Amino acid sequence: MTRSALPRIALLALIWGSAFLWIKLADRGFSAVEVTLARLALGAAVLFIIVRVRREQVPRPGRLWAQIAVAALFANAVPYLLFAVAEQTVDSSTAGIINATTPLWTVVLALAVRHQKSVTRWQAAGLAAGFAGTVLIFTPWHTAGGLFSAGALQCLAASVSYAVSYIYMDRFLARRGISPVVLSACQLAAAAVMLAIALGVSGVQAPHVTAQSVAAIAVLGIIGTGFAYVLNYQIITSEGATVASTVTYLLPVVAIVLGVVVLGETITVTVLAGIALVLGGVALTRRRTKPVTDKRQVE
């Protein structure tokens, strides 16, 4: 990792990690569907402006757009909406903590659909540690705010949805020669259409518009959903996907700090131990086994 990458990774972690705070604040003035639709529309607008400036081509084949729509459903529409709904009843720090389990679900689902054939010893150890940490986070023996909390389960479902999207995009979209910025713009636009339909079905509620809620939606959409995609793409391009993925370990830390400092949320020692196990498990699942070198070939 180069020194120039550190400030960008820290900035990306701050942007994505603070998203749970902005969702919490936006929820105070708008419905979950309205928050999600505004977030997607603003993010798509930012990315399409960048696509236009770069003079990149937007894909036209209908089959490709159908695949983009599926990715948009699981990567954007469903998880964004679930987190917005969940944060009406759970703390923003809790949402950020549960979101950290996404890489673990990705490995499990990849194995289930045979997208990944097997696990290494390190990955097996990581899954065991990660899911032990998840149990501590949910504290099922405290039914009021743990495993049986609707909000916590919604956050968990959002994390699983992200995992589904990663596998789907890797299988159907990752090697299609489409620019990540173009792909992200198209996904956000497709997801925005889905939420517009959902808003039409659920009905528009009278919003409690405040400067705080409007600012929260603006930051969440323009910066957290628009510019963050571009920043992440720049890090991947210059440093590689492995370096870019380190931001995963910082997101729950940012979510916890902001939740405690800004919103006055509380975190128990048990939950902190749980997130430490989860992040340790994620690190192990990403550890690669070094190939054995044949000394005869070297000689």
C-alpha cells in the first residue's frame, strides 16, 4: 500500500461508515422509501454526470440491462431500503456493526451455489470466528434488543442481500468490459426506478422537512452513494482490490464512533468483543494460502 492510498482509504471509510448516521438523521424527516429513493436518484445523477464528462458509453442490450436490474435489486434497492427501515428502530452503530458480517455471508453463499468450490483452513477458521462474533453481537439471550429484534434482522437481511449481489455481479457482470463507474450508474438508476414504483405503491407520506433531514439525504446521496463509488474505483485502479477491501475493517469503527459521539448511542463490551471477532474472521477468510514452490523448478 502506498502512502497516497492511506488518505483515500480513510476518506472512503469515513464516507461509507457515516452512511448509517445520515440514514438515521434522514429517517427523522422522511419515510424509509423516500430516503432510499432520494439516495439512489442523487447517486445516479452524480455518476451519470461523470460518465458524460468521460464520454463513456452506456450499455444498450436488453439482456445486459436485465442482469444490471438483478444486480441493482440485491446490491442497492433491497439493502438500502432494509437499512433505512431498520434504523427506525435500531441504532446507527448497530446497523454498521451488522453490515460488517457481509464478507462472511459472501463466502457461505459462494459455497452454497458452488461459485467457490471449497474453503481453506484459514477461511474455515475465519467463518467460525466471524459467526461466533455475530452471536455475541446479537446476544440472543437478551431478546429485547438482540436476535429477535426486527430491526436487527432487517440489517442482517441487508447484509445477506449484499453478499448475493457480490456473487451475482462476479458471475454475470464483472468481466463484461463495462466500466465500474458506468455499471454503478446504471445500477443506481435501475434501483431508483424500483424505489419509485415502491413509493407509488406505498404512497407518499407528508414529510417532516427539516434542514437536518434534507442535508442528511443530500450527503447520503451525493457523497455517500455517488462520489464514494468513484473514490472506491480510483483506489482499486491504483492500489488493487486487496488494498481497497481494507476499508471493510474501518466501516464499523466509524459507525460506532459517530453513533456514540453524535447520537449518544451506547455500545456494550459484549458487542465490541463480537465485532472484534467478526473483523478477525473476515481477515482470515481473505487470507490466501501461499503456493508451494517446487525447488527443482527453481534450481
